[in-house]
Amino acid sequence: MEPRAINEQLSVSPQIAPNDVHELAMLGFRSVICNRPDGEGADQPTFEEVEAAAKKAGLEARYLPVVSGKVRDEDAKAFKAAFDELPKPVFAYCRTGTRSATLWSLSQAGSLPVADILASAKKAGYDMAGVVRRIVNGGRTPTETAEDARFDVVIVGGGAAGISVASSLASRKHGLNIAIIDPADVHYYQPGWTMVGGGIFQAPETAKTMASLIPAGVHWIKSAVAAFEPKDNAVVLDGCRVVKYDRLVVCPGLKLDWHKVDGLVDTLGRNGVTSNYRYDLAPYTWKLVQNMREGRALFTQPPMPIKCAGAPQKALYLSADHWTRSGTIGNIDIQFMNAGGVLFGVKDYVPALMKYIERYNANLNYFHNLVAIDGQAKKATFEVTAPEKGEPEKDARRVEVEFDMIHVTPPQTAPDFVRVSPLADAAGWVDVDQATLRHKTFDNIWSLGDVMNAPNAKTAAAARKQAPVVAENIVSDIDGHSAVAQYDGYGSCPLTVEKGKIVLAEFGYGGALLPSFPRWLIDGTKPSHTAWLLKERILPPIYWKAMLRGKEWMAKPEKVTAA
């Protein structure tokens, strides 16, 4: 017997024997559900035998037999009714546990998010991909089995990556039937939010309507994705609509997991708690910075990966620069709380950054991961994993730090519907070849942007270089050829170290420096006013008027070289 926990109230397993029931009672189970018909296997005990053992052990037992491979809608309803009535926790079994897991998954449709149902079943070792369409449809078998729409190329995500790759495809292959799936009404220029938090940009400058940006001739499906069915070349939308594709591009970005920090959601936007990672909060960052005259300011960075790994310290630099100019820097205790062990992942840029850390008298606290926050009490709790000096590594300990202002960078993961899908690797990111950006298992699927697992920086600049690679390789695939373009891992992080100067970090796979400009114009390892002008005045129009429109200025893809 091997109980596999779906959640705290239900565990499932393969077939059990009557003498296993006493152990179930000792483990704390109070009820047993049998989902396997008697006589299905020659060596199978009857339900009557299991029921007798259950009564002897003080457990309730129910017999809800389901024919293998034929879980009906009424079976799921009966399971839900029994599960709701029985004392918890409940133990359910069949031949392998799959029918029991399926019954639970269908019974919870409409009550739990689809991604949560799939994740719970997956954690217990059961893949519910075969019934995902029924789960999306509220646990019922869809009456329409045919596709609702079909396109040559379907792009999931209408952010920087999605719109760019749609434009690049349309410019390369006229007549392609392309669709973008995204439920959002507004598209944001997220790299601008750091500047909003530093009082340089106004928030409305970073937003445009999605409708105004969808490329001409590209269909916009304004809906959320519930699941992928790659074996059937299908994307299942909320409401159980099915969109079929010949080729799929997955680029929905990542998920900001605000709830992972206990108490954070309840205090965001007040009590001195802010974040430039949200459009509506970046102006609050600037308000806090302007109003602060003394006290302690914390700036946090969670474990990698995160989008724009330099953004947490950009907030620190611009805030400290304002306090320096206003003459209050000597009254403010600046603390950078970094879950990692280095200031920046590419060592060539660290010397210049350290000079600014020293200039602002900021304290670096490595291996400090924010896990809880009490806004009203103005206290933040960090889990610290680093060894103390001269001592061996210790187990994680918790420290509480008071603050007057805290800029929080939230933990980040792949979106739920990606993480539980067949497209994901073990960590939940879309599993691609890092050069061609083609999926490693499904050869008609590509991915780019923050959601895929290539070891590059998750930045808009990276997506700008990735979009032409994906577009060129898809067109080559349509024409019957192999990949012709490759991505070198390029990413860019303009580190705003003070108002008017930037350390322009540009690098690729393995931390290799990949500067876009000659050193006499911009030396990326040193603070530069020219780089600031690039960030402030040139990059925003390039984003809106070139990148999103398929004009690949300084982004032509590198050709695949022969081995």
C-alpha cells in the first residue's frame, strides 16, 4: 500500500488488501472509497472483504465502482457527493489510483482553478491531461468535440515577446493565418516602471491598449488559456473552447507570486510597502522616496529566476540618488536584502556597481529571502541560509527587520497553466533548445520570453533578440527546412545607478559580454550618460514603433553554423 496525497483531505493509491485497512486507520484516515469493480482482476479482494476490515478498524467505506477508461460525468458527481459526506481524511483506491484521481479532479471542476487541480494530481503522480477539457468544462464531457478555431500559428501571450514574434512572422511570410491569445486589455512597457518609481517617467507613458498593438491581419483571441493538449495540437481556453494550430508559440510571461510572501498582499500600496513590479505601485515608490527624510529603507531580491534581475537594485540606486540630491542620505539606513550570494550575476559589471553601493553607504545582506511582512508593525521577516563567518553552513534561520519603507521584488514562477502542462520541465518552465528555442519534445512548438527555460536573463531586450530567431525558424519549418537561426542568450540590463547615468550590462550565455556599441561610445562596465539617454529617450520609441512592429533594428538573428 502506498497512499499518495492529493491534498490534506484525500489520498489515493493502487489496489489495497483487507489487512492494509488497519494501517490506514493508524495513519489517521477515517473513510475508504473503492473505485474498482469487483472481479476486475483474478487476485483482487472483493469490496465486501475491504468493507469488513474497515468496520473492524472504525472506518466508513463506500463502493463507487468505475469501469476502467470510462469515468462518466455521473460517476464524478457520485464521487463528489460521497466525498462531501464522508469523514475526512478520505482514502480512495482502484487498480492504479488513476480512476480515483480522475474522479476527484472532475468533481472539483468549477470549485478549484484548473491549474490547481492539475498540480495536485501531478504532485500525487497522476497526469490529468487526458481529461483536462472536461475539467475546463466544469467536469462535464464537452458536447462539441470539434475545434472552435484553427490557425497556421497560434501565439499564447500578447506581451513584448508575443506581439514582436507575430509582427516578425507576418513580415516574413505573407498570408499566414496567425492568432494571439491574451485576455488583457492593456499592454505595458514594463522596463519603464523602474523609471516611474524614480520619478523619471509617468505611469501612463508605459501603457497602451492591446487592440492598438495587435499587428494588422493577426487575429486577437481575448481569452485566458486553461491548458495545452500538444498531442492534439490544441490549446484549451477558459470556457472549454478549443483552438487548433499547425504551429504554436508559447510566451505568456511569468507569474509574480505575491502570495508566496506571507502578509504581503494585505499591505501592498500602504504602510510603506511598495514594488516597481506593478504598474499601479511604481508611482507609490516615488511618493515614498520623496517623503522619506530618515529611517530604514529595505530593498529585496528573491531567488532566481526573476524578470530583469537588476531591477531590485535599480530601485535602490534611484532612491538613494534622490536622497543624496535632497541632502537626507545621511539619515537613511539603506539595506539590500538579496536571496542570492552576489550583487550581479556577471562579474564584469560588479566593480562599477560596488562603487555606488559604497557611495550610498548601502549595506549588502546576502542569502536573505523575504518570507513574511507585517505592514502595520513595519516588520519584515527573512529566511537566512548563509553560514556565519568561520562556521560551517547552518540550517535556515529567520530574522526580523524593522523598516520605514520597503521595496519588494516578488518571487516569480512560470504561470500555473504552463507549469502543470506537458510543455514544462521539472521546474515548470517551457522546455526548449537554447539555440533554436524549439521545444525539446514537441517539434511544432517554440517558446520565447520569460516563460522558457533557456539560461538567459529574462528581459525585454532578450525577447527583442529572440523574436526574429523564432520567426525565422518557424518560416523555415513551414518551408520544409531545418532551423536557420540561433539565439546566443543575449540580454540587456540598463542599471540606473544615478539619475543621468547607467551601467549598461549586455551579456549572453555563460556571462559572455555582448556589447551593442563600440567601447568609445558606451563602455558598459562603467557608468555612462550616453547609456542613460539610450534608456530614457531611445529605447521606449524603439519598443513601441520598431520591436512591436517587426522592425528588427540591431536584432537580426544569427545564422546557424555548421557543426
